[in-house]
Amino acid sequence: MLIAFFADIHANRQAFEACLAQARADGAERFVLLGDYVGYGADPDWCLTAVMDLVDKGATAVLGNHDSAIANPGEQLNAEARMVIEWTRGELGIPQRRFLEALPLTVKDGDRLYVHGDASDPKHWIYVQSTTEAATSLSATNAAVTFCGHVHKPALYTMSATAKMTSFTPKTGAPIPLTSGRHWLAVLGSVGQPRDGNPAAAYLMLDTNKNEITYCRVPYDAEAAAAAIRQKGLPTWLADRLLVGK
């Protein structure tokens, strides 16, 4: 089975549409969504409605910190991110708010764990950006593979049976075997707000038959997504960064 993973959509309709189209064209049979469907972007209503439709059809979804902030004003966000969340609240209806409030922090799926941030303390939204943080996350679960988002930069970490950690930046389009005897932590990168210097939208495909993952990038109409942000009166730097992927 081919499973497509998406994280950090951030209300970017153009990027999400492009990723969904490419994943479906490549044969995705299931979808897993790892949080932050709203925030930063201009189309929270469309993106969240699309996520809800996927879940209605069998997709799995977990909560992200920007999603949590819709109902919890005390969530720690920078000032401009808080401003966008306040605007987003006015864009969402009651069913969408209830959907976000009902999302779990983590989902265990066989030997896989799905979480937005760090598995050791999901509700505090810790960024996994080093082998130290990855080791903490991996040590908190017996899952063979953990999938997370939050960081907006693709990365892959492994822990050996002797707790030795390795990490690397995965190459786009190159299948990576998830060899046994190790625990793996795959950081997806972002659909709607890439921050690794590549503006193309990021997602991941898992082939459960071959037990391998492939990091994917999809060029999309970032100019249109940026224009939509400006038209809604949101901070212009949120539009500008889409064009450079930072």
C-alpha cells in the first residue's frame, strides 16, 4: 500500500492541491495528515474542509500547534502568527472548530506513530531539529517508525539497537529502505511553508509493501498563494517567504 503523508499545510491551497494531485497520480491509497492545517496562509477554510473530507474518507489526522491555537489563545506563537490565527478564527465555521478540537495529539498505527512534533511530550510542541531531540522522541515510543512535521525542513533520523543516532537530509525522489533493527524518525517538511531554501511543496510517500519511504517535492503556483495572502491583508513577509522557501 502507498500512503501519502502531509504536514504543515498552513492554509496554502495551491500547495496542498498540488501535493494531493501528485500523490494521487503516484498511486496513493491512504492519507495521513500531521497537523498545522491553518495559520500563515490565506485559505484556511478551503484547506481544512479538504482535510475533513479526507478524514471522512478514511484518512488519519493529528493536531498541530496552530490548529490547537484556534481554540486555545494561550498557545505559544509569535505575535504575527497569533494575528493570523485571530483572523483565521473568523474564517472557520463551527464544524471546522469542532473538528480541530477533536483531533488527537498522536495516533499509533501498527508499528508506526504519527505526531506533529516530539513524541515524548506532544502537547508542548518541541521541535525535532537535532539527533539529541530525535533520540528523546524515539525513546518515548516503541514504534518502529515515527512520522512528524512541525520543523518545515525534511530530515531523517535513525537509532540503532545500541542507541547510536544518525541523521541526514534525504534526497528528493530517492526511496529509502526502513531497515529492521533500527528505529526511524521521519520529519516530513512542509506542504505550505517550506523553510529549507526550496519553495516547492514537500510531502512523503510510504510504500508498506517495500517498507521504504520517499521524500517528494512538488512545484506549485507560489505566486498565486503569495498574492492571496496579500489580498487578505495578512503580513506581506508571509507571502514573500513562499517564493524563496524560507
